Amino acid sequence: MARIIYKTHVSLNGLIEMPGDPADWVIVDEELFRYSNNLERQVGGYLWGRGMYENNQALWSATDTQSMEAYVVEYMQIWKQIPAI
């Protein structure tokens, strides 16, 4: 039987998002991407809401990989291979 896993970035004090502010409390660096890449390789599919689906489709389909770090491109390649509904 398949498992459903919920994943999000959360600060140590439980912060997920602040109204009107960018997520500047999370450090998006190579270490975080490598960790996420290893998790994403185990994913069999994504179950997203409409907003998340549309946002990711628009973001990754129009992205110029020439200006990206290799670990970000690796994430994008992993992400594009995983079915999303």
C-alpha cells in the first residue's frame, strides 16, 4: 500500500509563513537542496492543490537553467519526472 507523506519547511518555533512577508527565515542553500533532492527521489507522485500545481508548472517550465546552480537543476530534473495530480 502506498503512503501519503506531508512535507513542508517549518522553523524551530513552528513558523510556516508570515502574512505579506517572504520566507526569509528559511535558508535555501545547497545543503537544503541536496537534502530535498534525496527526499524527492523517493516520491512516487505529488498530490497538490490547484494553486501549488499552477505555480510549479509556470515556474519550472519557463526557467532558464543556464543561470542556476547544479543542485537546483538537479532538483528540477527530479521534480519533472514525478507525476503530479
